[in-house]
Amino acid sequence: MSINNIKNRLREFSKKDNSWIERAKYRKENKAWLDISFAIAVKVMSSLKSNKAANVFPKTQKELAKALDCSPQYVNKLLKGSEKLNIETISKIQKALNIIIIDIGLKKKNVEMVAQQEVIFNKKKVIIIKNYKKLDNVIQCNFTTNREHSQINEYRKVING
């Protein structure tokens, strides 16, 4: 059998696989969310590894599946970085692993509370006026009473939101 015959037989009987072209097209078209999904998968894997070293639940994919109330197969797909994740799933992962995947700054606002007390002493009758203002995470409270002389006190406190 000649080499040309072998080549022709190989061409004739070989399986033609063009699916790689479709997969490459898919990856190119969905690059944005696939990159994010992959980054989440890496963070989850890293957290599982840390939990395993510290002997903290969940430390395996199976335990994570139990914590997320889903199948181990779904967790495996998730950790491949090719699963479309919704907000609910991301929230469950954050809670189960005690990590932050999406930080929109809701929990980390500091509010400064400024309370000023101005006391004016000139009458026997005491009138208290409370005035509250909030501007750029600063709450100002003014308290005024009427008495015979004036005194101003200011108190500041940072409140973690």
C-alpha cells in the first residue's frame, strides 16, 4: 500500500471534529461573563483550600454543595468557571464561605454623628429645640435650651453602618 493510499484512507475514515471552532466562538462571544465566572471559581476554590487547612466547614466541594443546598455536580460546574451565576447563588456562596465576592459598599459606610449643644441661660423656662441634618454621611444634631448664659459643647462619634 502506497503512502497516497494510506493518506486517502485516513481522510476517508477519519472523524472530522469541528466542534472546537464552535467552542472557541462561544468563548469569544461570552468572554466578559466567563472571565468573571472564572474569577469567582478561583476565589471559591481558594476559600475551600483555606477552610480545609483551618478545618472549617465547608472544606470540600461536597460540603459546599450541602451548604448551598444543591448537587455536587452543580458545584463542580461552578468551579470550572463556566457556569452562569445569578445574584442569589453568589449571595449563598458568600454566606456559606464567609467571603465577599461582590462588594457594593452597603455594609461599610461610616456615618459621623455630630451633636452640638448650645445652652443659653437667660430665662427660668427651658425650651429644647432639636434640629437634625444629614449631608455626605454626616449627621448634625443641634440642641438649644434657653437659660441665662451661653455655652457650646460638641460631641463626635463615628457610627459603622
